[in-house]
Amino acid sequence: MGQRGQTLIETVVAVAILTIVAGAVLAGTIASAAHFGPDPARTALDDALAREMSAARNLAKYQGATIAPTSIQTTVPLADASPLPANLELQVTQLPGGGIALTISASATWRGANERRSLSSTLPPPAPLPGSSVTLPGLAPAPTGAP
């Protein structure tokens, strides 16, 4: 009879140890999933960069448009949280041949860590405005009438 009581105590202790180990493993798994999962600040900054790059590309694709380098303070929306204060910087470089290199950088502080993301794009030489007439260099108009 004494053996049965001792076996019961050993089983209860083994189950308690197993529960503690399982709890520690589960807590570690949850913490690592939060750490290595998608970062909401990084996602928000990437979305803001994509929106701003699309607008900058649309502005710079026609002749006569100019984009000046600039830096602004703004906020970017976060999923399930308050908007995140961020700094956006636009850098413009004229390329040989008339093209433009655009780089937009975004930086913010989220949960004590500095997040910095950037997006670059190269545009070909600007196109003429829609509806404008283009005269190719070196071509002369055809003569009208006979001599």
C-alpha cells in the first residue's frame, strides 16, 4: 500500500514539472513570435514610402515638373494603435541623360527602437505633356508647292 502512495506523489510531481516546462516553452514561443513576426512600425513606414514614391513618380514623369529635396514631420497610421510620428525625407538627383533618381527615407521611434526605411526609384527623362506637339531635332518641314 505504501508503494501506491509513493507512485501517486511521483506522478503528481512529474505532471507539475511537465506543466512548468510546457508553460515556459509556450511563453518563449509567444515572445519569439511577437519579436520575429511582422513589425507594425516597419509595415507602416513601408506603406508610407510606397504612397509617397507613387506620388513623386507621377509628379516627375512630365516635362516642366520639378521636385525639390525636402524633409517633413508627419504621422503614419498603425494597425490597432495611435498614429506613429515619423520623419520623411526626399532626395532628388539629376542623372546624366535627363533621368532622375528619387530616394525617400522614413524614420520613426517605436517601442524604444529607431526604425529607418528607404525606397529608391530611377525615372527616365521626363515625357512631354499630353497634347503638346513635339518637334524632333534635325528634321526640317517638307517643302510645299512645286518650283
